[in-house]
Amino acid sequence: MFCKYPSALVLLVSVLSAGATPAAAPLTPCAAVHIIAARASTEAPGAGIIGALVQQVQSSSSQTVSTSNVDYPATLTDYADSSAQGTAATKALLTDQANRCPNQKIVLVGYSQGAHIIGDAVAGGGGGVGLGPTTPPVPTNIANRVVAIVQMGDPRHVNRQPYNKGTALGSGLFPRLSSQQYSSTLQSRIQNYCDFGDTFCDSGLSTVTHLTYLSRYQNTAASFILTQIGG
């Protein structure tokens, strides 16, 4: 669900019909919270399966919650290019939202490749084997506007990090470089879910594990987000 915008067209018609000079349209209202969702590889455009988490937060929060989805290829056939495009799109979307609504609390959620790109947006991307050139993160003042990040099945998962959740013992297919670690400010705002054997985030052999995080962790992730945004 997106923010409802007042109709500038209706305002313009009513002013012109009165023979007056058109007045400027009112500023677009901002919800208290905005969630940016990034879908998994091969999912159709939209939020994908992580959208269930978004909907749960919307229906459970006492605050107004708007949403948007990262528009990117989400393909596996050219993963390096797809993830690079996704990272750039996330950075642009996040920056625009932060500037447009300066008092808004922003949440990032992503599944699989979607988890990868939201992490790269705030901590830097590329550089690993199988990925493209390194790219910088958004500026610190933009990254710090994010109050909660939920990643599920992140291919850039790194073992033994304070924000990790789940049973994974290893790292992902494209582990985050030492120069791309999350800031100390962001680390307390992240929950990164990865379970043992996951093909993509634990370099294991179980695709089923990779596809079923919501069945195990959706309620926990929703509670975390609700706590971070203040109810």
C-alpha cells in the first residue's frame, strides 16, 4: 500500500473555474514509516514473498505505514549485473525517500537477491568473486535513516556477525568483504536470517531451506520491525 496523494488535478480545475491564478498543490504527506521491499531472484515485479512480512507490519502497527518495491531485474542468468542494478535502484529509492520525508522512519526488507541488494545499498556492493566492480554505499546520513533491516537468505551472509539469526555455520556464495561491513550504528538495526544448509547464504545444498524462511521467522521479524519503529 502506498501513501495516498491529494489530487492536484482537482485543485487545479477548481481554481481555474473561479478565474483565479492556480495555487501550488499541497505538499505530499508522508507516512510515519516507509518500508522498501526487494524481491527474490526470478520473482515477478513487486514485493515478492517478502511482501507477507510487509503486510503483517502494516496491519499490526499503530502508525501509518507506506511501502515501495525495488524495481530491478532479479535474474539469476546474469546475477552480477542484476544485483548491481538492484543495488543502484535501492540506493536511489532510499535516498529519494529520505530526502522527501525527512522525519520518516525507513525500513528495508529483502529476500535472497533482494537481501543482497539492500545490504549493498547501505554497506557497499560488488567486489566479490562472481560480482561486478565495488560500489560505494549511500552516504552515512542516508543510511542512518534506516531504523530496521530484515534480510532472509542473503547470498552475502558472513558467519559470526552480531546481527545474524538462524542456524547457519558458514557464509554465503558472495560473502561481504571486510571493507563492506555494516556500521556499528546499523548493526543493532539488522536481523539477517540464514539457516544451516541453505544453498545461497550458507553455501549448502538445501534449496528448500532457502525458500522457507517466512514459515519459520516471519513473526519474529515482524516483532523486530515493530519494536524498531516504535509500535
